[in-house]
Amino acid sequence: MQKTKLKIRGMSCEHCVKTVTEALTELEGVRRAKVNLRKGEAVVRFDELCITPTHLKDAITDAGFEVL
């Protein structure tokens, strides 16, 4: 199990948090995603045998947000 922190730009409300959380947790291999609006970040625990940080970043980008 691996943990990564991703800085996210473009979130402005709790709906944004929900959108990013769902985009991440729908990915196979993601065990937990905690998205913080105030900090503008997501802390994700995932199985590195199933998924990579690049996949996480792509999911956030596809949801309409920017990963810094």
C-alpha cells in the first residue's frame, strides 16, 4: 500500500471535493482518498501493483481540475 499527496487547483466548494473524491475512489486499486478543500490537496492510499500516481493525476484532470 502506498500513500501520496496531490496538490489540486480549481476546487472552490464541497461539490468540487465530492467530484474529486469520486473520481479517485472509482479507480481500481484506490483504497482511500481524502480531499481537503482548504488545503487544496488530496491524500490517496492505493495499491501500487494496480495503479500509479499518473493514473490518479489523470483522473483528477479528467474531472476538470489541475494537479500541480
